[in-house]
Amino acid sequence: MTPQQQELRQTRNPVAVDIVGLNKWYGSFHVLRDVDLRIARGERIVIAGPSGSGKSTLLRCINRLEDWQEGSVVVDGVELTDDLKKIEDVRREVGMVFQQFNLFPHLTVMQNCTLAPIWVRHMPRKAAEDLARHYLERVQIPEQAGKYPSQLSGGQQQRVAIARALCMQPKIMLFDEPTSALDPEMIKEVLDTMVMLAEDGMTMAVVTHEMGFARQVANRVALMDAGQIIEMSEPARFFENPQHERTKLFLSQILR
Amino acid sequence: MSDTAPRAPKRPRVDPLYDPRVRAAVYQVLLLLLLLWLGYQVAVNVRANLVAQNIATGFGFFGITAGFGINQSLIPYQEADTYGRAFVVGLLNTLLVSAIGIVFATILGFIIGIARLSPNWLVARIAGGYVELIRNLPLLFQIMFWYVAVLSPLPAVRQSIGIGFQPLVQRLADGLAWLNFDLAKAAAGLVQRFAVWIGPPEVFLNNRGLIVPEPYFHSGAGIVCAALLAGIVATIAMRIWARRRLDATGQTFPVFWASIGLVVGLPLAALVVLGFPVGLVQPELRGFNFVGGIRLIPEFVALVLALTTYTAAFIAEVVRAGILSVSRGQTEAAAALGLPRKRVLNLVVVPQAMRVITPPLTNQYLNLTKNSTLAAAIGYPDLFSVFAGSTLNITGQAIEIIAITMAVYLTISLVTSLLMGWYNARIQLAERA
Ligand SMILES: Nc1ncnc2c1ncn2[C@@H]1O[C@H](COP(=O)(O)OP(=O)(O)OP(=O)(O)O)[C@@H](O)[C@H]1O
Ligand SMILES: [Mg+2]
């Protein structure tokens, strides 16, 4: 695709993610019930909800780490089906950050960051390393490039994971509880990195219970319960004036 | 960071009775003294016994005529040859069985280990059944099973079972002919002609063993070997070049297929151009025996089969554990970056799994080598049965023979460990201690 075509598609297609009537079962257990979610380009969505409500599952459908039985997911104009080619195309444009970091322990920080640009984007190593250095600087750990993940603190590891995803220069970033495995003093450094990304206009879908972060950067906040999006509104309304009893209960539990 | 840290303070004094370093040293000295005393006691006793039994000491027996036959030897050997030569024959037989066993057990083990993780229910169950059956039966029993129950009842030489493509194709032709309608009969005729064109089977099985084709080397064979060598060198050069190109341009190169092309293609071209100076002589039944081909004795076949299938079951478990040790998060993170499945496996899963697999894999190699001494049970002439068996019985020189046998197995094991340790060091990662 030429840059012109790409631009054309972007202007024509302001929708980054379009989920319609999504239903998923694990055996007889109904994890996702008729989920509809549309994320606009540049929009930042925070998804909250009790444990086991299907937040991770929903997020993982966006890059097809999970498949589903009913409904459709269109990412950046590409409908996700069993077609492996399309799945790989979408994953290239969608970065993901996991709760457990999932850095590759046998590779250095630098190699973690350059692996996909080299093997997927076919970048020359030199260019990939320059790119990696750029993003490691953005997440403020340029001096750790030669270390192995196990030699870093949790907060540093999660920032490397963010840099690794950014090195693919994705259009959309997914975060699945990126700070839940971190000690309190490290949460802030990771959240700061995410705020910075948001300020750059990245399209983001974030599963988190960090309500301060949601208030600060989210365009919309969603509450999930038992596989459904119960309530979704802009942060002010969501926190100040929730419509559903379930949301009020959840907020009272989490904000205390 | 460390340059700003203050210098390490002096260790505060500790009562020696409670100092862990002093304690460790004391225990080690005590253990060493105990071992020395034990060794001394053994030596004194053995010497007294030998003197009492009037047995010669020293290594002079190596030059004496052995006087017993050996039913498989890689170097020429007759009864009139010395114990020294018998020793070498036994050693080579042990090395042969171990090397072949290790290669096949590794291949079979990896296949079964991976099959056990297959999403295909039937494949996974069959692999699981194999492992459970094989690893729960004694190895000695399995050796006897192959030797007594499978190989002994095989037909005599004249009724040898041919293994190869031709018998299969022949059977297909027979089957088609049996269908007995026009189209099938026409097809049967075609297949029959194809069977004739393929020629006789390559491998024969009978109660005297396994007869396999024998390689021949005519003049010009050297050039073919040179071509093979050139292919290997070219492959290494090509891999370095591909690596550089990947670094420079990010373009991948089909290294695997190019390697095969070079390593197989070059010698093949040389073969054709030179009119096949290297090839295989097909064994052929003439009268009561086979002409051409190499005969592998049943003892050898049974031992290799048993050691291979037995060790493969354990290697399969090692491989399975290694692959399972790589968490799902790793695969998911790699897939989420857009890496194709093949790259996820060979860039992320396999390198991590191999770190876990190598040390226990080394153990399995050592076990296989040591287990090869069970050859004695079926009369395969390995080092143990030739040397620590026949030779020891006749000469009675227990100390020397046991010491040498011990030294040989120890050396084989240490060399194996060293090689695997070197490989392991290459793939280990630096981690925080
Ligand atoms: N592979 C699976 N097989 C069966 N059930 C599963 C599987 N994965 C998840 N589930 C179930 O699906 C439900 C939703 O899981 P999910 O991980 O999406 O929840 P979540 O909202 O992310 O919860 P948490 O806040 O604990 O991460 C849970 O009840 C979980 O037990
Ligand atoms: Mg979750």
C-alpha cells in the first residue's frame, strides 16, 4: 500500500476497532455476551470490571489471541477470520502489553525490541536497533539495552515490553492490566509512560483498575460484568454520575 | 551505580564455632579423611587376596593370544589374535551400538515428545501410550523380547523377508489383480512393470540377522567426497552471508532449502557426472547365502532396537517437559508481535526449550551407553562382555580389567558430558544469579 492509499484509508476509516455482536463460549460457559464496541482512531478506552468478567478475553479477541463463535471484529478495516494471513496483518498493527510482561528471557532488551522489526518488518538490523534505542529512550531506560529481562525490575520490564510493542510502530495498543503485577512504587513509572503515549494520540484499549489513569486519559470508560459491557461513558459521567447499580457498587468497592 | 557505592566493610568477627565457612571446611576435611581411609582398606585387602590366589598382576596379558571367537568385529579378528585386539573389537562394538542408539533415540524421542503435545487426540494418545508402555518395562526384558520373540522366529535365509519399496509395490499389484475387472487388471499390469523397474528389495531380514546394502567406492569416489565437503563449506559461507544480509537489509533467505541444495545437490551432481563411482551393492540371494551387502547379527539388531525404543521414551518425556516449560505467555507475546507460527517456534520456543532439554538429554545419552552393557544377556560382543566377561574369566586379572573397563566407560561418559556441556553453554542465557 502506498502512503497515499494508506492516508486515504485512514481518512475514510476513522474506526480503529469495530466489534459487533461478539459472543464467545468456553464449553458451556458464556464468557462474552453480545458485546458491541467501537473504538475510533485516536480514542482511548479504559475497561474495568470485576475479576472473571471477560475483560482480558475481550481484549484478546482484538488481536485474535482468542477466537469466538459469533459476531465480527474488524480492526483497521480488516475483518478477522480464520485467515492466518489477515491475523498476522492485524497483529502487526496492534501492539499488546501483558500483565506478566512476557519478555523473551533468552534475549537482551535490545534483541527483544528488534526481533519483530527484523523478522516481521524485514528492517535492516542497524535501522531496527536505532528504532529500538529511540523507543527505549521514550520509556526512559536507554541504558538497559544490553541487559537480560531478569536483570531488570518489574517496572523496567514492563516499560521494555511497551517499547517492544512500539518498535512495530502499531496503530493500536492493547494493555491488559499492565500494572497489576507491579509494586506500588513502580506503577507510576509505567502509568507515566502510558500517559505519554496517550498524549501522542495513540489509539489505546486499556484494561485496568487504575481509576486515576482512567480519569486522566480515557475518552470513555466501560464497565464489564459477566461478559457484558454494562455501562460506557466519558470519565466525568462514569465516575460522578453512574447510571447502573452495578457500576455504583463496583466504584464504591474500588474507590472506597 | 557501583562506583558510587562505599567500599565493602570489613567482615565482623564471628565465633569460629558458628562461622559457616569454618564449619564447611571442617566437614569437607572429615569427609576426605573418611574416603582416604576406605580406599586404603580396599587396596590392602585386594592385594592380600591376590597374593593368596597366586594371580599375576600387570598388563602383560594384552599381548597373549585370546583364543576365543567374536561374532561381530569392525576390524579383522581371529581366535589367534591377542587380548589387546579383542579389547579394541569390544570397544568399537560398544561405541557403534551407543552412537547408533543415541542418534536414533534422539530422532524418535523428539518425534514422540512433540507428538504427545499434538492437538490431534489420536496422535497424542498413541505417543502417550508408547511412553507409558516402554518406560514401565525393564530394559533387560525388552532386549530379550526383541531377541527371542521377534528376531529368533524369523524364517531361514532362503525364505528371507524383503523390506523395501518393491515388495510393497508388488503387493499393490497383486491386490489390483485380485480385484479382477478390466481397469484394475490394466492398472495391475502397470504397477507390476513399475515393481520390476524398481528392482529387488534393499534390506532382508532372516534368523541370521539383517542384511543391508553395502556401499562401494570406485575410482572417482574421492571427487564425490570432495564435492560433499565443498557443499558443506559453501553452506557455512552461505549462512554467514545470509546472516549479514539479514542484518543489512532485513531480507530473509531460505537458508534451510539452500543448505539442502548445496549439501545434497553438489555431491549428487558429481555422482551423475562421474557415472556413480559411489553407490550401494544390493544384497542378492544365491543358493544358501547372500552375496553383497552387510550382515548385521541379530544380537546387534535386537540391542539397537531395544536401546533406541527404550531411551526414546525417556527422551520424549524430556522433550515434552522442555516444550511445556516455555509458558504460553511467551508464544502469545511472540504471536501478538505478528511473528508467523514458524518463527514463533524457532526464535522463541525452541531456544528456550533446548536450555531445559539439554542437561537431562545428556543423562539419557549416558544411560544408553551404560545400558549397552546389557548386551551380555544376548551375547552381543560389546566391551563389557568381551573384556570384563570372557577375558576376565580366562585370565583372572580382575584388578587390571575392572580398572580399565571402568576407565573406558568413565572416559566415554565424560567425553559425552563435555560435548553436551559445551553445547549447553552455547545456548544458556546470562541470568541474574
Ligand atoms: N481457557 C479457558 N477455558 C475456560 N474458561 C476460561 C478460559 N480462560 C478464561 N476462562 C474463564 O473466562 C472468564 C473470563 O476470563 P477473563 O480472563 O477474560 O477475565 P478477566 O475479566 O480478565 O478477569 P481478571 O480481572 O481476573 O483478569 C473467567 O471466568 C475465566 O475463568
Ligand atoms: Mg484479565
